[in-house]
Amino acid sequence: MIEEPKAEYRSGIGTDVHRIVEGRKLMLGGVYVPYPAGLAGHSDGDVGLHAVIDALLGASGMGDIGTLFPDTDPRWKNIDSKELLYIVKEQLEKKQWEVVNIDLIIHADKPKLEPVKGQIKRCIAGLLGIDFTAVNVKAKTNEGLGDIGTGEAMAATAITLLRKKPKRTL
Ligand code: MG
């Protein structure tokens, strides 16, 4: 009896935190969010996309964002993190990984992210070439507690599931 080849599945998790500073555009999940301050960082500081990238790299066994895009490399200075996610997408494709789903949490007390959650979903799904429904975005406040609660930082947590199509053998 010939056994059907099975798809391989891997999950990955990613977290990130960035300091809130004046004079930077606030980029979250690839979307510009109007706010008087933004996130510090070597790149555009997009904490949401960085968590997603680390989840994808974790699931595919490709290390972490700091190894792929070191902050000592001038190529990544002020780079749009959407470009980083796109590079990761190409790496996943090379290794035949498909993204099954992504669940992203953005931790921020301000601004209210409800109005941009849909945009973030569409942005991430579009960059990865996956269905809109395969990306979920949640926003959580920190109830005024800690660095996030006092508006000094924003953080993000992401989880993903990847699937590798079985190789057809005759
Ligand atoms: Mg980061």
C-alpha cells in the first residue's frame, strides 16, 4: 500500500518591544497610525511586524530577526519593516513553507488601535500573499501598568503556523 505523503506543520512565536519617542512616525503592523510620537529603532521600529517576522523565522527554523537583519548593518537603517517581512516571505517560499495563519497582539495603552486593526490585517495578509482571514490582529492595553501602561513603550506578541506541502513522489 502506498502511503500518502503528509504535510509538515510547524508553529512559531515572536515578541518585541520598542520605546516610544517623539519625532518618529508610528508604524504598527505595516500601517501608519496618526499619533504624536513613534517607536525608536534601527529600522522603522514596527513592533508588530517584528513580532510577526520572529514568529515566522521561529516556525521555519531560520533563527531570529537580529541574525537576519543586524542593527549594525546600515542597509537596515530606517528601513520600512514591510520590506523585511517581504524578504522573510521569499525565504519561506524558497523552503516551500506556506503560512497557515498568524495571530498578532499589539500591546499599547494609546492610541486606540480598533480603527486600524482591519488595515493591519490586510497589510500583513497582502505582503504574505495569504487570505485576509488567515491573519488576526488584537490590541490590548496594559491597564496603566508598567512601561506600556505609562506610554513609554509598545510591545507585540505573534504566533504563526506554517505548513510544508508534501513532496509528490511516484
Ligand atoms: Mg524590533
